[in-house]
Amino acid sequence: MKSIEELMDLTGRTALVTGGAGYIGQAFCDALAESGAKVAVLDMDADRVNETATRLAEQWSVETMGVTLNLADEKTVVATPGKVAAKLGSLDILVNCAAFVGTSKLTGWGVPFEEQSVDTWRAALETNLTAPFALIQAATPWLRESGRGSIVNIGSTYGVVGPDMSLYDDTKMGNPAAYGASKGGLIQLTRYLSTVLAPDVRVNSICPGGVARGQDPKFVARYEARTPMGRMATEEDMKGALLYLASDLSAYVTGQNLMVDGGWTAW
């Protein structure tokens, strides 16, 4: 019988993490690299991508590569798995962490529903749902070949439940329909692919709760009051869930959506 250490060991495997230079994405990259995986860091900002890839290689003594692209560029997206496999030797783990969260200059995002923009809706679905579909489809041959292929899609509590808009009263924050709809779609895509790609590839998702990142204190107080754990999440809270689903610790787990939300959706 294998030890826990053996089950969580990712030595010899390669992981591709979209949004890998972001807050949660970097935590995921660290968890994978610390467990021995080679890591391809995919994101839009070339400087942050290269800084992250370099840091991972130096800190964890693993091979890395940076991939700078816009997930709306379908031709570049579908070519990426082959490039990663060619450079790092395989593609065994795919983490779809990148998300459109309204940080672009597009309007009609964190505003009342009547003011939300169709163009911004389309942009969100393109990044949060269509790009993962295209990337998974392109990566499937390598993931099947791996024999231990694992896909982990990053959803959100708002892909599972509707928003309580009272949390946002008297703040500049909002909760757009496109975010929840795209994340809900990604969770259902997870279920679909878990049966379609079985038994060669496992497909699961993680739904983080709200992550503390300097939000309006009024929002934070309300959010924490509604969370059984009494606090917002940190990026570190997500690392164990990712390592579990990416490694052989979860070798008989597929089609599952793991809530990492401090109990937010439990009541």
C-alpha cells in the first residue's frame, strides 16, 4: 500500500496552470511545484508570468516555463498544450484558474443588473467558460496519454448559489450575472467531462469562497458574519484542495465539486 507521501508526489508530472501569475494561481503553482511537478505558468502579463516561473524554479528546484497569452485568442490557446508537452516532456495536470473578474476597462460589469453590458457578458463567458473548453479539448490527447491525467476547474460559490446583494450595500462592489453564470457553466462542464473522459482523465472542480483582498470593510464584516468559519479565505486555504485533486490522493475521485468556502454554502 502506498504511503500518503507517495500518493501526493507529483515528481515526473507536468502541470499547466491558467491564471498562474494571479493570487490564487500562484498558490496553486507553489503547491504543485513543492510536490515535485514541472509547472507551466499561463497568464496575460509577461513580466508576472516570467517572474513567477523563475521564482518557482529557484524555490522548488523544478523545471518551469512561462506562457503569455490572452485566453480569448483561440488559435494560441489550442496550440499551448502541445508546446508545454514538447518543452516539459508531458502534460498530466491542467488547472483552469484564469477568470474574468471585471478588471479590464470594459463597462457594464459590477453595476445593477439593468445596466450590465452584453459585450462584457460575452467577454466573461469567453474567458471563464469557452477558453477552458477549448484548452481542455486541445489538452485531452496528452492527458489521456499520461495515464494519470487530472483536470481541476476553478469555479466559485456564485456558480452554485445566488448572490445576497445586501452584502454590497453602500459599497462600490457588485455581483454581475456573467460571473455566476460562467462559473456555474464551468462546474457543469466538469460533470460532463468527468464521464466523457473517464477512465483516462479525472475531472473535478474547486469552488473558493470570498478571498480577503482589501475589500470594503462593510462588505468584509457582512461576509464574515455569514461564514461559519468567521473569516474570509486566503490563497493558502486553496492549496490543499488543489493538491488533493491533482494527485493520486484522489485517484478514485472524479466529477466532484469541492467547496472551499468556510461553510458559506452550508446554510
